Amino acid sequence: MKLLFIFLTTLFAQANAHYAEGNYAEAAEQYEQIIASSLDKCTSDYAVVYYNLGNAYFKQGELSQSILAYERALRLKPNLKDAKHNLQFAQTRIVDNIPDTQSFFLSSWLKALRN
């Protein structure tokens, strides 16, 4: 168990170093490894891992993944203010691309008249 803790601590430090260097994909991959290899993911300690994962995904432009990670961090530690702030910020960056399928009635009428 102690060996696993040392491994996860080292992996966390490496992931943080990758993030600091701007290697967000590598950082996200290592944060994911930490989450996947841990036995108890329901402790508040993992809220920081999810928070950092959310930041790494956000820097890559993966808004949906970052929002999910922030929400998981807040589920484990609801008073994590930075995660709340980043979640709200990420949610404001979502753009809905819903095409307008309805046309103005006059343009529909003119097309029908022309045809």
C-alpha cells in the first residue's frame, strides 16, 4: 500500500510538472492514470486530482471533459472554491451550434411562388 502511495505521489508530481511546462495532454494522461490506479477514489484528496485534470482538459479546449472533471472534484469536496469558479467559467465558454431550420414566412412564400 505504501508503494502505491509513493507511485501515485510521484505520478502526481510528474503530471504537475507537465502542466507547468504546457504539456497539457501528458498532464491529463497522468492525472487519469492516478485516478485509474487508485483504490479509493471517493476521498477529498482526489478532488485536487480531478480539479487539476479539469484544468488540463480546459487548456486543451476539451470543455466537456473539463466540466466533468470539475463536477467530480466538487462532488468529492463541495467547498473547493477554485473548482466552482473554473466550472462556472468553463460553462460560459460553451457555444451552442443549433442551426436555424425555420425561415421567415415571406422567404418561404417567395420560394414557393418562384417554383
